[in-house]
Amino acid sequence: MQWALAAVFLVLASVLVLALQPWRTGEVYATGVGEHRVVMLQDGSRMSLNTATKVRASLTLSERLVVVESGEALFEVAKDASRPFLVTAGGTEVKATGTAFLVRLQPSMQEVSTSLEVTLIEGQVVLRPQAGRVAAAAGAGPVVMTAGERVRVDGAMAASRISKVRVDRPGLGRAVAWTRGQASFDDVTLNEAVAEMNRYSSKPIVIVDSDRLKALRVSGLFRTGDSTSFARAVAALHGLDVREHSDRLELAPR
């Protein structure tokens, strides 16, 4: 009888320990340059990771937390009103319950004007400074997004920068083109287009010797990872030369 009671207590204790533990703590998911990956979380949420992306996911009984350390991810969140889905990136927190949105964290070394972009595909999310970054008394209010909007944040979302958050509507088809292996440009500078194409290739495109070249405009749909075809198409359009080297492609004036 004593052995039977001991066994029952052992089973109950094991169940209690499992119930109190996170479902999955600190799982790291990453992609290499040019790689895409789809991850299904235990709650039914889906993460699509773009090139050179690293995220850390932790699901507990009270919340679902993902930290974007680098790169870009599309989150399709399973509905669960009792457990918010929180994504933190670059000092900013994105809160959702059941929705779809993109988070893109830009490396500071790139020649880009923003470090964080959040694009809402459907539903609603709230952006706010990451817990502990600023005091509530400092006046940093949340930013409530609606479907189709993109919010750009320069650096960490601090109280002094809330008023400088920029909102636009980029076109959702272009925003998620990378999930189909494409890069879509609509009248962007050559500098911006090259920076985007370089994310998908270990052999970068370099614009040689001219600020004028960087300011040229580019539109079109290109295959990610195919830097050579992109460079040749741009060169044909603008009358440039393509110089192929073992470690890079150069776009240069003729």
C-alpha cells in the first residue's frame, strides 16, 4: 500500500513540475545567408524566417515571447487571448494575440535610414518600448497599428523618439515577396535595391565611384540570391558596366 501511495505522489509531483515549466524555453532558430525557414511553435503559431535571421522563442503558460536578434521574420500568430504573443527587437516590443505581421531588424552597419520595421498584414498589434527601457512617467505612449501599415523606428523605441516614429503603407505584396523567393522594388534608389539584394548573397554587389549611380531609380521583380541577373538588368537599364570578380560584382559607369 505504501509503495502504491508513493507511486501516486511521484506521478502527481511530475505532472505539477511539468505544468509549472515553460513549454519550450530559449529555443533558438536561425537561417544562413540566402536561406528561408518555416518554424511551427507548439501553440500553433507559425514563424517564417528570412535570410540571415536569428530568433529566440520561449512559450510559457502565461505568455509567448520571441526575441528577434537579427534579420526578418513573418509571424502568423495563433489566437490565444489568455497569453499575449510578444516580439521584442531593437528595444521595441510588439504585442499581439492572433494576427500576422512582419518584423525586420536592420544591422547598424548597413547604409539604411531605419533600424527596425514592423509591417502589419492583418489584425492589430501594439508597439511600445521594451519593458525596462523607459519609465512610464517619461510619456512614451504605445503605437497602435492597423492592417496594411508599416512603422519604422530609428533605434530603440525610447520616450524621446516616440514622436519620430514613421508610419506608411508599403504594399503588402512587396513586403512579403521574399516568402516567394523574390525582391520587389517600386521606384527605390539603386543604393537601396543593392542593399536588399546583398542580404541574400555572400557575393555582394558594389556600386563604384559615383553618388550619382546610387541615386538611380529601380523598379521590378527580381529573384533573391541571383545578384548577377539583377546587376545585368540594372546595367542594361541605366547604361552601366558590370565587372565580375571572385568575391564581388561591381556596378560602374561606362
